[in-house]
Amino acid sequence: MRKATILFLSYIFALVINAQDNLSALMPYPNSVVQGNGFFAVSKQTSVSVNSPGLDFAASMLKDAVKNQMRITLGQTSDKGTIQLLIDNNIQGDEHYILNISSKGISIKGKTAGAVLYGVITLNQLMLGDAANTPYKRIRSVTIDDEPAMSFRALMLEPARNFIPVKDVKSYIDQMLKFKYNTLQIHLTDDQGWRVEIKSHPKLTEIGAFRNPKKDAGAPHNGFYTQEDLREIVRYAAQRNIQVIPEIDIPGHTVAMLAAYPDLRCDIMKDSIFDINKTTNMMLSAANPKVYKVLDDVIREVSSIFPSKTIHLGGDESAIESNWAKSPENLELMRKHNYTKPEQLMNVFFGNVLTSVRKHGMKAILWCELDNIRMPANEYLFDYQADVTLVT
């Protein structure tokens, strides 16, 4: 009986090992996978070569992957290595790569460093999934030809409400790379916190970044990114083929901003006490010229930090009925434009803000907002301009 049990368990173990083939950890699954015959044997004599200095980071990632999974430290050579990372301008598509593994060696080709890096990520997944060969320092022969189906693959990070230190943002970016995401939207401002340094308006962070009155309380309530912090995040992400898009949420979700600069509030709120920890549903005034001057400064400084030249401006969940609809200065602005509904002031507000966006060489994204939060909804909240990208 004991012998039969051992044989049965051995059989089950063999099935499990075989199920863990070299493709089992591929995510997302590549467009084309052609299995080959044989294996590439990794040894201390295996070396890595690149044909462009821009591939040094991909080479470093590859060497780390092999060291972690096979306990072998690969060397790098200026000659042709047994593992070659190659920029190939004949390949079409900026994120298109071709990974070839044979008994003679490994090559990863792509038009850009980002494409080659994706090939390295796929190679790492092949080793990770192949429990039958990786422990024996073998990589099964295969040819993979892959390109992302979607050019814009984004995740969002939310440090506005709960601050996230730079090191944790970088850790999140590392996880994004594993699954070949290429865009990080970072939500920098909301009622609960203003998290980006604006040098021309320092109170935005001096007041708006500290939800807890104890200044040394730290994350998640308190904290902000200096402009150099954000540039470091941008550099770190770019090395991993990820662009960073900032979100500055306006005209609602602005309690932190209005606590710092009360003269930007609607006239009916000028003397109200704002608590960044509790107050919600307040808006910037659409009728106050100071609002547009401050936002122009914000957009100007943000444009110098983020090379993506794209900025998300929110535009959602604004409590218009309790702000603009009750504000004498905004009701007067409605009459001036012959508007019949206060939400039409969004046309004035974003008309001014988008002028700044264009002036500073950026493009805008807005949340797509309808005239009712829940169905039935009949139309857009306001007239979105043609050069605005709507997302939902």
C-alpha cells in the first residue's frame, strides 16, 4: 500500500511539473509563439551583448533575471554575446519585438529600447514558468513575435487622497513593467491633498499637502512631491518604457487648493472654514480672473516636469448646484453669456484653462461627464472641445 501511494504521488508530481511548461507564466500572451526543439544551456561562459548604449538597462534587467532564477552571473561583452540584444530598424512598430531562443543562443530584436525590454520581460516569464528546465539552467527553444494590441495601456495611482512616497511609486512602476503597461496616470490633487510643488504658489503644498495638522505626521495624510521628485519618477518610468501623465483635478475636488488660497473660492464661500480632512463639494469660481492666472501658473510648471505633454484636468463630479448655481458672481457670468443652466459655465471655465494648456504645449484629458450621474442621462455636461481626449 505504501509503495502504491508513493507511485501515485510521483505520478501526480510528474503531471504538475509537465504542466508548468515554458509558456505557463506568459502574461499578456504573445501574438505568435512557435516552439522549437532542444534547449539553450546557460552557464558561466554565457555573455550578453548590445548593439546600442540605449540597451544597457535591458541588459541589466536580463542579467538580474538570470541571476535570480538560475544563480548565474552573466558577463557583458562588446563582441557578439551568446545572448544578443539588438536595435533593428527594419522591425515595424515601436513596441514590436522578436525573441528567438535556440541551442546556439538567444536574440531579442526590436525597433526601440522599450521593445527590446519587453522581450527581456517575456524571456524572464519563460524562465519563471518552466519549472522543468529553469532549475537545470536550461531555456527551451522558442520563437516569439509580439507587439501590444493596444498602444495606450494605462494604470492610475492615487497619492492625492493618501500620499505615496517616491520609493513606493517606483515599486508600483516596477510591477507595471512586468505586465507591459506603458502609461501611469498619477492623481496629484483632490479635496484631501495637493501633492505637487508649484514654486509660484508655495501655499498649495505648505497648506494643501498637510491634512493632519501635525506637520511631521507623514504619509498617508501629509506629504508632497517636489518637482525634482517628480522628474526622478518620470526618469525611472521612462527607463521602463512608461510615460507619466499628471492629473490636476478641477474645478471640483479642490478643497486643498481653496484652503491654501481662499480668494479662488466662489464669493458665497469666501469666509467659510475649510477643513482638508472633512470639507468636500467645493469648487473654484468660474467668474474669478485670479483662478485662471493661478491655473496658468500651475500648468506652466507642470508642463516643465512631464515630457508626455499630456495633462488630465478632471472635470468630473463638480457640485455645481451648491456652488456656481448659488454664487452671485457666477450667476452674473451666466447672464452675460445668455446661459440657462449653471453647468454651461463649464464652457467658460475650460475655455480659459484649455487656452493655457495649448499655450504651454500640452494636450488635455478630461473625465467624460454626462448631465446626470446616474441614468437616465441625455447629453454631455457641457460642450467638450475637439482637441480634448475624453475618458471614462
